[in-house]
Amino acid sequence: MTLPSSTFEALCLALDDEYKARATYRAVIAKLGPVMPFANIVNSEQCHIDALLPLFAARGWAPPADRWEGNVAVPESTVEACRLGVVAEIENAALYDRLFAMTADAEVLEVFAILRSASADRHLPAFQRGAAGDTGSCCGGEDGGGHHHRHAGGRCCGGHRGRGTCAA
């Protein structure tokens, strides 16, 4: 049986990684401008954070603070930044693979699965295209203006309505 404290730890690790991604992608935009795919994916990272925060609240737990904003290094070019994004999204998916074993909470597992899929199935391919020099295309599910297309059931970037989805 999984202990509740391991669910809390899993949520903290997930949120910390999403904070790191958001801070990194914001820093890329601050340094290089609203380049693709960062201009789109930074919004998805906020959606990921918004999907995790209600899980803390519903359990009466305080989420950890964001320790990453302003504390990340950014490469000099968009292609190099995309290579960094590739590594970050691979590591994010691997993190979620480890987090699945830390909880038996069905709601947490569902959100983890959705966020892992967004990273592996949409963000990673967008960064791979950018690392190959194609920085003009956006990731699946988002348009070139940084807005998320609605997915089945009114979902945005894999979130759940009523559980912290973004309003875009």
C-alpha cells in the first residue's frame, strides 16, 4: 500500500519539474523573443502547473514554492534552446514514469498520465523539430498565436476542467 506521504512527495516532484520547465521556457522567451515552440509550450507548462495545484488543495497540502523563476541558464540560440527542451521533456516523461510507482491515488495518477503524455507526445516532438532547425512550427494542439486548441471534453493541454485547466 502506498503511503499518503509518498503521494505528497510525488506531487512535489512533479510540480517542481513543471516550475523548472516554465521558468526555463520563460527565460528563453525573455532572451530570444517569442520564438517557437517556446511561445506555445510555455503556456502548456502553466496548464501543467494549474492541473497539479488543485491536487494539493483537495488534500489539504501546501504546494512547494517555485524555486526556479530567474534561476535558469539559457543558451544563445533557439536551436540550442530547443536541444535543451528535448532533454528537459525526455527527463520530464521519465520523472512521471518514476512517480507512477509513488502513489495509488487514482486522481493523481490520471493527471500524471495526462501530463506525461503532453510532454512526450506534443512538447518533445516540437522541440525535436526545433533542434533540427524547424523553429517556425508549433507543437500539436496549439496554434501559432500561442493559444491552445480545445481537445475532446473541453480539455486544454491535457488538463481537466474543474481541476486547474487553463482558460485559454
